[in-house]
Amino acid sequence: MQAEKALEAIGVEMDIDQTVDALSVAQKQIIAIGRAILQNARLIIMDEPTTALTKREIERLYEIINSLSKKGIAVIFVSHKLDEVFAICQRIAVIRSGEIVVDEHVSTFEREKLVYYMTGQEIAEEPFHYQPTEDKPTLQVEDLTLKNVFQDINFEVYPGEILGITGQLGSGRTELAKVLFGACRADGGSIKIHGEKKKFRSIRDAMRCRIGYVPEDRLTEGLYMERSLIDNFSGTTIEKKKNKFGLINKEKMRKDAVELIEKLGIKAPVIDVNANTFSGGNQQRIVIGKWLDNNPEILILNGPTVGVDVKSKSAIHRVLRELAAEKLCIILISDDVGELMTITNRVLVMNQGHLIYQEKTENIDVKELNARIVQNVISNKEGA
């Protein structure tokens, strides 16, 4: 059968009778590659192919790309993730402002040089240094449990901390964030804010405790795409901007929007323009601004730099550092180990619903953290 031939050509085993909608993102990408091979493609273009993949799935994709190369099939690998570009590509072409600014063999690049060509400026990020000022945590999580998802999660976050949470897809990290934000109800354990136990029955309960949440998918969960910057920024605070007659204070909305644009470094020619006209990096900063307008004490960010360019990523990191300096309590959920090592002072690793590791980032390196992320998965499979 053609399907079997296609999978055999890229060295993958899969149930060919499954419907495509039942497949994972990684499996769907494999199907697309197999289809291209059946069409005798000599060139395959992969546009951000690793966005929703786990570390293991990314490694498998690398193997497939290498096998395609050996068969004489050319691959254009479009990505803004520098580690991936260095890992898989033989040549790098950088496009900036619609023009190719450099096209050279990968061996001629160092990370700093590549960043310079991508952004037109030198961007160097210093590791985040947490300066503890208080001995009492803002947030305490004790034995928090959501049936069939995660159980007995314990940690705390102090003012000015940026706590990282990572783990492979399916580890329960996103569901944990949603419980902390009141989008899901916990089945056990407790959440304490300044030592006081809280029960979140809804998102509004969490918002009253000054918790904000930047979701994984900014397009469907974070923004009003067809509404202006002003409307998006006021999305969490509109009730506070009404006068005693119930009328919205438009001048207050505009003033707050201008302040947030400046604080977040958003490039906006006018503040009445809709969110769907902005780049991914600017859109992500708009989502962050929406929650900053509500003056949070705790800000949870789930993959805040996914799908954004290097320059926007650096800008978002700058904002997080500034917020931490203002004693905000920040929880950053990310797949990007380099990001976690750069922007957090402490990192937790979740696996299959359990918290399996936590350590200060100053005490570990990228290799160690990567090993911790996959360690328990390997041992479970061996023991299965």
C-alpha cells in the first residue's frame, strides 16, 4: 500500500487505519512528510515544525530530516529557535524586513552572530538574579490534586521570584496553571495566598486574589482579535473604569493603554488598531498588558515566547525582570530549557502528574535539566 511505503521510507511505524484527527501533532507532521515523499518531492518546506512537539518528538523529527537529506531530498527548515537551527541545518539564511541579510554555512555562525543578523542589534541576556526581600511566600501550594491529571503538588513562590515549571506534554503543567487560575477546580489540597487558604470556584475568584494568567494560545484564549488595543487592555478591568452612572470612562481606558504600550515596548502607530494586525511578539505583550492592567500580585505565563522572534523574546524577558523587581510573583511554564535557565531563579519539573524535581537554576546546567525532564519517562518505560 502507498501509505505503508511512505512510512517505511522515513522509518516510521504507525497504524495506517487510524483517522488523522485522532493523531498527535507529531504524527500528523509525519503523515504530511510521507505524503510529500509519495509525490516524489525533491524539496520539502517545514514551517516551524516543532512548535507543539515534545523533546523526544523533536529528536525523531531530526532523524527523519537527516534520512531525507541522505535520500537527496532538500529541506527548508523555517524556525526562530536557534538551538534547532544549529542542530539540524547545514546552511543558514536569515531574512529580516523582507530581505536576505546573510546566507552562509552553519559553521561560520556563533549564537551571538546569528542573533545580530536576525535582529539588527546585539542582544545579550544576563541570567536572572533573584534578591529575596521577604521570608514569607506570596503563594503556597500544598498537596494540590486534580484527579487523573496531577497529584500531591507542593511548592511556594516568593515576592520577586520567577519560578519555572517544565515537563513534557501531558505532564500536567498546563492543568496545574488552570487550577491556580480558577479555570479548573482542584479535587484536593490547598492554595494559600499570603498564608490564607483560598478556594477558587471560578476565574473571577482567582482574579479577586490578584492572579493573572497568560495562556498557551494567545489567539483563541488571550486576545480579542477583532478589537482594539484599548479594548484588549481593558478586558480584565472594564468594570473598574465605569463611573457612578455606569458609563465607561473612555479617557481612563486610553490613558492606561498608552502607559502599557510604553511599559511593554509595543510598537503601535495608533492605539485604536485591532490586535490581529500585530506580530506574534507584540500580541503576546498585549496579553501580558491585559493582566498588568489588573495590578496582579501573581502572574502565571504558559509558553509566553512560543512563536515569537528573538527580539520579542528578549523584550518579554525584560518585562518579566522588571515585574519581578516590582515584587511580582511570577510562574513561567516553558518547554524552552535555555529560557528557563536564563529567566528563572528556580525550576520545577513535572512528569506524569508528579513533581519529580526542583532546584535553583544557578545550581544546574542545561544538560542536567534536560536529563531531569526525560529521566522519569525512560525509567517508567523500562519498568513497564
